[in-house]
Amino acid sequence: MARWSLFVVAFLAFLAPCSFSGGQQGGEPPPSASRPDRTTGVTQVLSIGGATIEVEIAAGSLDVQPSQILSWIERAARAVTIYYGRFAVQRVRVRVVTDSGQDDSIHGTTWGNVGGFQGVTRMRLGRHVTERDLADDWTMTHEFVHMAFSSLPDNQSWMEERLATYVEPIARAQAGQLPVRQVWADTILGMSQGQPKRGDLGLDQTRSWGRTYWGGAMFCLVADVEIRRKTENRKGLQDALRAIVASGGTIDKEWPLLKVLDIGDKATGTTVLVDMYNQWKDKPTTVDLENLWVQLGIRRSGTDGVELAPRAPLSTIRDAITTRP
Ligand SMILES: [Zn+2]
């Protein structure tokens, strides 16, 4: 009976595997919400953005204190609440476990629809993760962004990753947790890895790491700029994503991708998302990134920094992207 229950949970749960260092966590079973857990005694409920976030810190020997872990989760929850105008789902669980094989790594995996929770995230912290590591971390925010988009079939899961990769730094910048220049410096550095390579069959068919994360993020940036150009900077991708959340297109649902994109398009009064998806899904689409940076007024500076030009053709669009609405 217990095994059957676990099977049902695993079958119904939707997985958003994430691991920046490339460790494959797909297929990992979700944590059972009903299983008794050994804890340090720290199980706390955070109420943020309309969500109830149950945080459980499992037994283990971490250098950081539970209060520091709670602050880190709270910060990430506030960033996504600012971006989406609310936390995407209402019932959330975050389980923090010690990753005994790693010293200072932070890995996250998120599932939808597990044991009565709409979103469940497991964070694996290396034993020697520091408070500084938590302050610099992006993964917790990334996992929460996953909760704000419908679960998709495997060949379209790049869309889940692309959104999380694109939205996470912008959400942190809007929350004042990441300098705007850092957002663009990292974007310039990373996005060239998203260009299609020889033999690419479009985003639905190409599963390389670079294309999944950065190819998708490139799709998002181009879509954001396009929406803003077409609406004279009155609407952006953020409006589309807020509408999708408001319509219930969150991780606990499995909706057809075109239905989700159509909701986003209606919110901006454009057809940018559906049109772009139809163009990018099964053919390699190379973006003239160098020209895009010129248009947006983003210039490389030093080894890994940028300067932001105040009067480039699209500098108002660039600024609107990272400005809290
Ligand atoms: Zn992810």
C-alpha cells in the first residue's frame, strides 16, 4: 500500500531538474510529504506573497545556521514575489538536506504537485557552504521561478529552464539583491553559449546544456525586447508571465505549451510568444547578439564587466526590464 502511494506520488509529480554543475537529477523521486523526517527541530513556516512556505531543515552537519538558511529562502521568495506580483502558488514546501559528497555546492530540484503541496523544492547544501555563498546564490530563486510556469512535456522542458534562467537574475535585480550591471554582464557572458551549433534541430529537439539553459534564455530576452518594441515599452515578458500565473498556469498543472504562450500573448496584446515559438521550435535560429547589445546599449568593459549607455536606441527597454513595475 505504501509503495503504491509512493508510485502514485511519483507518477503525478512534475519534475523541474536543475543543477548548474551539470549533475543530472532527472528521474529522482520527489521527497514524500508524508514520510516522517528526522530534523534538527527546525521546521518553520514562512508567509510571503500569499504563499505558505513550509521549510524543513533535515538533520545534518552544516556550517551555516538554520536562521541563515531561512533568511536565504525568504530572500528568494521575496524576489519572485516582486517579479510576479505574488508568489506563484499557495502551498509550498522546501526541504534542505546536507550534500555530504560536496563541500560548498548548492543544488536544487523542484517538483509540482507532491503530497498536497503545489510546489516542492529540495535544496542540497554542501557541508561547508557559508553565509556568503547563500548571499551570492541564485539557485533558490531559480527553483521558485520554476513554480511559476506550467509543467511541460519532456521535449519542451527547455522552456521551463529558459524562463528560470532568464527571470532569476532580473527578479533579484528588481528586488535590489543583484546589481543591474551584473545582470547584463552575466547575460553577455552566458548567452553566446545559447547559439545553435552545427546539426541543431531547433529548441524542441536539441538537448545540449548550452541550448537548454542559454538558448532558452536567449529566446526570452528576444521575446521581451520584441514585446516591448511592439507595445512602445508599455508591456514586457513580465506582464505575460504574470498573466500566466494569474490564470493558474503553474508547476502543479500540465498544460499544452501553446495554451500557456497564448495566455501570455493576450496579456500583452501581441503574438510574439506564439510566433517566436513556431519559428524557433524546430529550426536553428541564430541571433545577432552583438547587434542586440549595441541596440540595448550594453558594452563590455574590463574582463567581465559592462557599461550601460544611457542613450542607445533600446536603452529605455533595457532599463525597463530590470526596473520593478
Ligand atoms: Zn531549473
